[in-house]
Amino acid sequence: MSVVSTSASAVLPPSVGPTVSSPSTYGHDVSLARFSVAAYQKMTETGILSEADRVELLEHYVVLKMPRNPLHDSTIQGMVRPLLHALPAGWDLRIQSAITLSDSQPEPDLAVVRGSAFDYRTQHPTSADVGLAIQVADSSLLRDQRDKSRIYARAGIPVNWADRTIEVYEQPQAGKTPVYDSVRTYRVEESVPLLLAGTATASLDAKSVLG
């Protein structure tokens, strides 16, 4: 990743941001610079950061994305068709694309968002646009279960799936320690409700999305 010189207003001191539930897989070095979402977006717009850098912004930290293996990629690919068939009108599926939150710009493996692709030509979806965030966890299990779930809960994203078995996180509580009040694990032989805007719009066979 390129070394960047930026104004003081664009970089957040270590004291800024959440003081509770610190990151499990990043952020342990207090000397690391932290960036606002606007500064991070500026770095991508100007080419300081590119797709080749394979990073995302998590709680103001520019974090290397976890490496992908064949199992991870094949699981994502296998989930696309069942989800697309299950989506009601007014919702679309995004694949490894950014969403913009107050302190982060994560790139969930899959995200169900309001509208269509054409609605996001000039800006990424925000938390209000996201009905479901999906993280296919393998080498990234700890980050997905602890760090990204905390980030999504703080943003109020109502449903978050993670893990190779399907862990469904619901009822986000964006308090001092962001958590989901409900966590349920679905096995391969079970059906998983697809909840969007508080309504079960479909039921998915877990085997059809896990393979």
C-alpha cells in the first residue's frame, strides 16, 4: 500500500472512536494512524488506494482483507443464485462490494440492498439501504464473528449472516457495546428465513446456499 501524506483533519488520533469492544484481529498497535471514512474514500478516488491493495476500512483502520481460498470463493458463488431467486421486488444482491457506515467501509461477501445497481453509481449503500450482510467465514472466522458483527450491530444492520454453517445475527443493539440480541445457528439440513425490513420474505434451504 502506498505511503500517504494527508492533513491532520483527515487522520483520527488513537483516542477517537469506540473505547469498548476493541478489535480482535486488528488495531492493537496504538501508533497506527486512523482515517475518517471521508479520507479513506478520497484515497480511493484519487488512486492512492486501488483494488490491488486489497484493503477495507474497519473502525477507522485501513485493514488488509483476509485471503480467499477455493472453498470461500465457491461458497460465495453457490449462494448467489438461490439468493437472487428468493429476493422480492425492490431488493438487489451485491457481491464483495463496499457499504458506507459511520466509522467503516467494509466489503461484505454478499449484501442484500434496497433498489438496483443503478441506484449506487455515485455512492455506496449506507446502513439504511442494507437488509442483509453476509460474511463467508473460513480463515476470517474470528474477524467476522467478533469485529464485523460488532460493526454491523453498531450500524443497526438488522440481519448479519456469518460462518460456513449459517449464523444469523438479528436485533442489533448499537449501544456502548454493540451486539446482536439474537444469534441462531442453522445447520445444512435446516431452512433459513430470509428477513428483509423485519419481514420473512422467503425461506432458504441451507444446503442450497452452503453446498
